[in-house]
Amino acid sequence: MRIEQDIKLDFQDVLLRPKRSTISTRKDVDLTRFFTFRNKVTWLGVPIMSANMASVTTPAVADILSGKRMLACYPKGADVLNGPNRIPTFGLQGVTKGWVPNTFICLDIANGYMEDFIKTVHQTRHDWPEKVIIAGNIVTPEMTEALILAGADIVKVGIGSGGACSTRVKTGVGYPQLSAVIECADAAHGLGGHVISDGGCVTPGDVVKAFAAGADFVMLGSMLAGHDENGEDFYGSASERAVGLRDYRASEGWEMKLPNRGPIENTIQEILGGLRSACAYIGARKIKDLPKCATFVKVNRQNNQSLLEYRQ
């Protein structure tokens, strides 16, 4: 047994310090990024994606996100319509033979530390050398490197940080999301790989902090749930409703009913508007510039809650 003494941070533990900026209007901020992945495949778009959860990514949500050049990550086993921004998800069994994905393949498992998962990533890279492979979830730099060296282009970072995830409560396992992104992004970028921050975002400001911490993509679940396009039911991918129960496992996801948030377009506008404004505050003309322009300050409280009950 060992104890790491360094304090690890979540999004709510920090704020971004504003700086003098030459940006005169938020409209000048470019939220698109051009990526060249390790296998030389390229992609241009807004690097935000919906979580591969049945209660989040529906065909209607995917249509809207794809239309905004964002990514939609479908849950395992879902029928995925054609389109470069629609991502199918698979588990340990790997990609189904005879089924041809578009640009991306997402290999998803709650515990990305299993040796069999590394083998799956390696086999998928062998079978699909021309595809962009997403693999996760993990929260440490050593495993980030292992998955990239096994063939992943993008590593998904986050364990226990999601709004519908009970892993930390049921198992005691996890890692504060901001620190996980900082450490894993550093490891991935050193090998020419990329990372997705998956989980922990509650507000548009959290999305900004994830990008500022070095995330190349941000995956959103609860922030995109509860809208007209996906309904009020929201449940974790490891919940009883999603995977059922067996005698050797416990549910590691919550089930909840959310208040209707109306059209998802409104929430997307809040997220993208918050990103543009944040970039203007710290002098980042492109979303790619956020990490080099960012200075985090640790705080005891990140916002004023005194009039919370009166907010509309």
C-alpha cells in the first residue's frame, strides 16, 4: 500500500485567470480543429462529442451534432447511420466482422486497465489500419501510453467522474478529472496521440477547463441529456438498466429522471458561446490555443450561490 501526497484536482477546484487580449469580438474565435492522427487520417470539426450512452446519443441528437461538425458517439450495439461524424462503439469483443465503420471506431470498457483490452486494441488496429481508434476509459499516463502503443489514436480519460456513474461510491476507485486530463494529455501528446476528457463536465465552464487542461476532445453525457431529442430518462452505461445484473457484479451507474431542458440546440449554443467567451478572456484565438494561454488558480469556491433559488 502507498499513498500519493499530491492533491489532485477536479474542475470545480479551479478557475481560469483572465489576461489581456487582442481579441475584439468572440466571433473571431475559431472553435474548429484540424487533426492528423497517428495513422495519418485527418479530421476537421468542433472537437465536442456526445457520450456513447443510450439515454444521450439518439439519431436525432446525432443529426444535430453532425450538422454542427461535432461528433456523435453511439452506444454499443446501436445501428449507426452513415456519416464521418457518427462513431460506433464496441467492447472487448472488438469490431464486428463484416461491419465497416466510417472514420472512427470507439472501443469502450469501464475498466481500461484489463490486459485483454490492450489485446483488443492491438487486434483492432491490425484489422482496421485505416480507421481512427478511440480506446478507454483510463485515468493515468502509464495506461495512456500503453493504449497508444497498442494502436489507439485517441484515449478516453475518466473513471467515476460522470453524473450518472457510481463507480467511486461502489468501488472507491477513481481519479479527479482535471488532474487526470492534464497528466494523460501530457503522456499522449508525447507519443503523437490524443485524449478525450470523458465525464465531470457540469457547466460550459467545465468544458473550457477540460480543453485548457490539454484535452483534444470533450465528451458530454449529462449536459446533453434530458432534451426533446433524447427524453427525460438518464442512466449510466454501467447501470442495471443498461447492462442488467449478474451474481458477480453490482450496478455502477445511477438512473434518474431529469427535468425537460427543451431543444438540445439551446444547450449546444450555451456550450459553444461559453467556449468563445473564455477564449476571448484569456487571449486564445483558436480552441487549440487554450492550453498555452491558460493559467489555472485553485479556489475554495468557484461561483456565488447566494441567489441560486431565484435563478430561472
